[in-house]
Amino acid sequence: MRSGKLYWPNTLLKSLARPARQAPQRSPSTRNMQRSLLRLAACAGLFASLCFPSALRSQAASAASFVMVIHGGAGTILRSSMTPEMEKAYIDTLTIALRTGYQILSRGGTSLDAVEAAIRVMEDCPLFNAGKGAVFTANGVNELDASIMDGKTLNAGAVAAVEHVRNPISLARLVMEKSPHVMMVGSGAEEFAKTQGVKLVPPYYFWTDRRWRAYEREKAREDSGKTGAAPDVDKKFGTVGAVALDRAGNLAAGTSTGGTDMKRYGRVGDSPIIGAGTYANNLSCAVSGTGDGEFFIRNNVAADICARVRYSGVSLQQAADDVVMKELVAQNGGGGVIAMDRKGNIATPFNTPGMYRAWVTSDGTITVKIYGD
Ligand code: ASP
């Protein structure tokens, strides 16, 4: 599924120049931001009404209790640092992404297609640290990682440190389906992209004022030697992911990210590593993670949750809680996961203050959550 483009208004990019916390007085740029967000909301509403004319409830898949869960990253996400406009923009985008995947599933499409399509929506939105909204590395560039896995065949594809690929999740899928490999990185992955007809984008496609300002702040902090100071609240969140179960009973998972703020010299996180940030197996579950990638890699988080479900017979919730709320917490590893088992049970534990997350049940009911409560 590589069609269905969504374009985000340029005005939204400008609006994101302003930090989430706003002065009580309404300056002209605040009004601009509000207008931009209203436009985004209107765009979201129009898109939804065009694409989902009938009630989702009537299209619900019957086999599973839940068919799809998505996340937009875990981290220091607090009500106190969010404006109502930003909150609405996140909720609207998560809803569009979820509905895009749900629509595919409700028509009998595959979980792989649904996962890829939902992640593409979030990659194209500057709100998230993936695709368009990726954070900057210490060198002031954007390096993107993504992976996808098919729970039926255990086929998987991943790309890391790509700098010119608009939708890394789709390139990961091409690696899975059109190459004999599982993972390709950097310029090699981009060479492969060209052979597959993927149009590369210039680096400035990924430039957003909001992320650049965060980079400049962090760079100034590092240059002044105050690296022990409190990190930017934007740090380490915004990675996106999806897990889904289709009508045929097949699970899939995918994750896409710009990595961590100020990452260095070819650093690769957990998101493109099969088993760490992404895993799917029809015999157990599908998982996508977000958080401190190094801890997810060391603990093989996604695969470990699935192994616990498969071999020790614990529930999905128990397995996910044990890994995220016990193992990771004991090591000071921040983050969360979205997980779905083969019966459609879901778990969304996170040990950070918040995690953007949303899911749809078999009757078409959509739930979107952001904070810890
Ligand atoms: N897990 C990602 C990484 O370490 C970051 C994130 O989830 O926000 O690259």
C-alpha cells in the first residue's frame, strides 16, 4: 500500500516554531498558530469524511477484540506543557493514522498494509519524530530508521541512517519484499531505494523550525559544557509505530523514527532492529517500542515480550508489563510499547509520564490517549 498521500499545510510547520508552552497573551503568531492548527483540524476532518463516509462500526472486523494499535512516541509528555491546540492536532493526526489502517483492515486488507499505511501518515506529519518531523543529529542532519515485520512468515525489513527517504517504513518494506536482506543502511539503502523507483528527497524536506530550534538549544547547552542540565522536554519522543491483526489472523508490526536528539556518528537505535524495537510472530504477538533505544536493544524488548507470551504462557499484559515496568525500570530505561496478541488482546505499558497512543476495537470504537492518566 503505497498510495494515499497526505500533505501537511506549510503553515503548520511555521506554527510548530513556537514551543508547546505559550504565553497567556495572544500574540499575532499565536493567532497564526491557532489558525494553522484549525486548518489542520479541518483538513483532518475533511480527509476523514471523504475516506470514511460510513460509520466505522459497521465495518468492524469480527474475529478480534482489537484490530490495530498505534503510537506516536513516549516521553516527558505532560498536560501542563501542552496547549489545547497542540493536543487536538496530535489527537486528530493519530485518529487519521488509525482510521487509515483500520479502513484497510475492514476491507479485508493485510495487517502489513495497514501498519505501513498508518505509519506513513505519521511520517508525513511534522508533529512526530519520524519522516518529516525527524529530530536532528549532533551534526545537524536527519538520519532516519525504520523496520517492519510480518508475523505470518517472520519476514522482516529494515533501514537505518537514511537521509533522503521520505517514508522509511515503505523502504523497509521494500527491503523485506524485494531484496534477500533484512537490513540495509545509509547510502547503500538509498542506492537500493533508487533501484526500486523510490524518489529521494533533498535533506531540507526534513527541516522544521521546531526541531531546528531544539537542536540549537541542545547544541548551545553542550557547547557550554552543561550536559548534566535538564534535557529539553522535547527530547526522546515522537517515534511512531503500529501493530495490527487482520481478518486472516495475521499479525504485523512496524516502527519509524528520527532516533534520539543529538545522536552521534551513525548511531542506530532500536527502532530498525528486529527484536529490539519491532517484532511480530503469529504464534505470540506483535510489538512496536519507543524510548531509550540502547535499553531496548540490550533487552531485546519486542522479541522478549513475544517470547514470554509464547513460552511461559503469561498474558500479553503481564509479559509487556514485566518487561517495560520491571526490567526497563530497574535499569533506568525509559519508554513504552504497544503490543497485540493473536487473539487481538492489547497492552500499551509505558514507564514515562506519557505516550501518544490510540487503538480501534472490533466495533470501530477509537480511543486516543496521551498522558499517564
Ligand atoms: N527508540 C528510539 C531510538 O532510540 C527513540 C524513541 O523512541 O523516541 O532511536
